[in-house]
Amino acid sequence: MNGNPGFAQLPNRFSTAPLSGDGEASPGGGPCCKGSSEAEIRELARLPLDELKALARRTADAVHGNKVLLRGLIEVTNHCAMDCLYCGIRRSNPKAVRYRLSHEELAETIRAGRKAGFMTFVLQGGEDPALSGDGLLRLTETARAAAGPEAAITLSFGIKSRRQYEELKAAGADRYLMRFETAEAELHRYLRNGLTLDQRLKALEDIRAAGLQLGSGFMTGLPGETEDTLIKNIMLAQKLHMEMGGVGPFIPHPETPLRDAPGGDLERAVRATALLRLALPLCHIPATTAAGTIHPEGREQMLEAGANVLMPNITPVAHKKHYLLYPGKICIDESGFQCVGCLSVRVMGRGLKLSWDRGDALPIESLGRTTL
């Protein structure tokens, strides 16, 4: 049985006493299986950041160990039919240099990734009209053939029909990522230029129903957020029982309508990462590139807050610089394969180690002997 139960009551009211290696609280704290209440999430959110990070990191260590999973990120296309107000590859950006990888480029990149040791590939792109119909299906078949049967294939190409998700699963996809971005319905409609939150959530239900492992997440620091938005985001993430969940700070792009909006700060993104870890102990959570973009140690701070995934960008270097959802993106002038050595040093400095495991969704039993 797979699932992602929430982090509920901690003995002694969220004590940060150490967790034992098998996931059971050694006296004073640990993950439990029933979902956290809003009141419990709010109480956690009021903790000083260092205390919250320590609690989240200990929870991650108890459930996932000290491993940081590597995923090879491939940005397949920056063509997009959508016009989201915050996104640098929105269709109304005339300065975006558009590209899409050929099937052969994709296959070569995946084969190089397998040779390097990657066991999961995350294929990401805009909602490219060229991938409508059978386009994405054929792309998935190409990816599966190049990756072989052992590696995992994750897709992230926006809203599709349930039938399309089922076809993608049959073609070799294992997982699908689609962030809900914000749990505020009106803010979502505004930022996504009319697309409703309900439409997004229905698509996430369809992904799950198709038998794909589900990834989602949200941004922090979006224009129009309130103090309650973070809490609502965490509660929605917990309700979705995500197997994978990402948090990224909003970074304004100069060629979007939100060019003059203030960007999100690292502390809020790190706090959100810690809360997500505590709400969903089993969830695989990346230390995101956006965090590393706004601060030299942004990814390291997310790891300290319970993140357990890194995604080096192995897109061909000639194209990486054109997939700019936000400005200032790091590591776009070098091969993602070269980044692995640097990442290894970075995680070792936090007492962690890189892992080449597939990193599938964890079964509920991974919480050890905690109360079910």
C-alpha cells in the first residue's frame, strides 16, 4: 500500500528531540500517520526557523535516511500555449528564443544520463501544441526506449485528459509533476490568466487515477499572497497526498506582467519546505534551483529543512539558456553531468550523501513503528 500520511501530533507539543533510525520517536518527537490539523500546522509555522528546520531534517533522516536522490532534469521544450503572468516562457513573451528537442537529442541525453548513473529522468516543458495529440505519447516512448526498463520516467507538461495520462502510463511514464502553485482560488485564476484552481486539481486527480505517481507543489512570495496562504498551501499539499512535492520562491521575470513585483525571499521558501516535510514525511522534496538562484546556499538550506532530492539539469547546454522561467537561473552554461561532483561536495557538507536510486514513492511502512 502506498500513501503519504501527514505529520500529526508530536509528543510534548512538537519537541525537537531526536528521531530513531527506524522512524519511531525516541522520546519526544516523530512522524505519525494521521494528517496534521490546521492548528498543528500553524503551531509549527510559529517555531523559530532554526528549530523548525532541525525538526524537519530529523524527520527526513528518520524516514529517508541521509540520502539525497538525484534526478536528471531535461527541459524538452519552451514552446507554451499558456500565458501565465509569472512565467518567462509564456506565449506572449516575444523575446523568448523558442526550441524543442528532437527525439534523437532526447534519446542521446537520456542514454548519456544512464551511462552516468541516473535512474530517474524528469522530462519537463511548456504546454507545447506540438506535443498535443500523439506528440507527447511518442516522446514518452522515445524516452522509455532510451532509458531502458530499469529507470524511472517522470513527465511535466501541464494539463491533459485522464485518458491521455493513462496512455502516457502505458507508454512508459512512471510519474507526473504538475504544481498547483497556490491554494488561493482567485489568486490562481489571476496568475494563470483565467485557468481555475479546480481545473488544476481535477487534473491532479486524473493523474492519480491513471496510476501515475503524483508530484505537485507551490510557489512562495507570489504577489497577492496573504499571511494565511502558506498554511493553505501546506494543507492542500497534505490533502493531495503527494509522493513528490516542490517549493520554489517567486522570481519576477522582466518580460512578464509581474516584472515589477517583489520576489519571494529564501526564508519563506525554506520555512515552506520544512512545513511540507513535517506534513508529508514520505514525500520526495527537491532542493530547488530557484532557491539556489536567489541565494548561493539556497539549495543547502532546503536540504537542512528536510529536502531529499536534487535535480541537476542535463538538458543540452545549447538549449538550457533558453528555458528561463525566471531570470538569473544558475548552472545554465555548464553540463549537468559536471554538476554532480559539485553537488556531492555540497551535500557532504550537510552530513548527507548523493544517491542514484530510482526513489519511487515510499510505502506507508517506511514510517517504521510509528502509530498507524
